Amino acid sequence: MSALKYYDTIIAPVITEKATLLSEKNQVVFRVPLSATKKEIKDAVEKLFNVKVGAVNTIVRKGKTKQFRGIPGKRSDTKNAIVTLLAGYSIDVTTGLS
């Protein structure tokens, strides 16, 4: 996989209360494309952040149907990846990539 593909695989870190609680368990949450596989996510995180990944779990959240000014619309589906790091490794998502 090329270096540019790694940047396309990891869209953004998820910064929520629940994701912050997971960081105590050495886990980090990223938003990824719907087409990304667990192997691609693992390779991208290992190459971009120089860490070792133990496991990758993915969640696909289906978009809700909502009304905007009386017109029905649909939010986009999103996919999140919960990445568990091996002991001794950590990612500080507040600093960004170099």
C-alpha cells in the first residue's frame, strides 16, 4: 500500500467522551471509509503512527432519516474503527500527524 493510501484510510480521530474513556484501555477510535477493511486499517495505523496494533474492531453506523424544514433527508452512513494497541505503545490524537 502506498503512503497516500494510508492517509485515505484514516479520515480522522474520534474525540468523544466515550473515545476518551477507551484511551485508558490503550484503545483509539478513528473514522474510516465504509470500504476500509480491518487489515488496511491496521497497516495504516502502524505505518502512520509507528505503533504495533493488537486488534481492530469496526462499527458501521447507519444514517438516520431526519427532517429539515419539512423535507425528509438521510444522514450518511459512517464507519468507526476501534484500534487496540499493544502494551507499551500509545497514540496522542491531539497532536496530529507529522
